[in-house]
Amino acid sequence: MGRLTPELIEVAPQYLNPVGQYELCLRDLKIPVIENLGVTLNQFDTIDFTNNDIRKLDGFPFLPKLKTMYLANNHI
């Protein structure tokens, strides 16, 4: 994939995870930069960015509902 577009966010798996948090799964997509998260409209408690190419944590808006971000296996 590569780029985190609004369209990619729209079609990414979204579900209630085992701890009862609404999760957006963006793992294994080779995403290099966090961007366009404003289109989530602050709906998610958790975003999973595991196994991407993220190098720094920036580029996301204020998301008060967001409690957890999974970032394992990135280049931070």
C-alpha cells in the first residue's frame, strides 16, 4: 500500500476488540507517515499501526477518544 489515504482508512477493518474498545486496524500496510486521521472523526479507542514503516510520531489531530496506539515493528 504505502500511503494512509482517507479511502484506505474507510475500508480498513473496524471492530470491537477483546477489551471492548472500538479499533481501527491499519497493520501490515507499509505506511511510512501518519496522516489523514481526521477522517476517523474521533470514533476509535484504539488504532493498530503494527508492522508498518512509521519513523516518527506526528501528523495526527487531537483525538480525545483515542486511548491506545499499537506501534510494534515500526522504525520509530
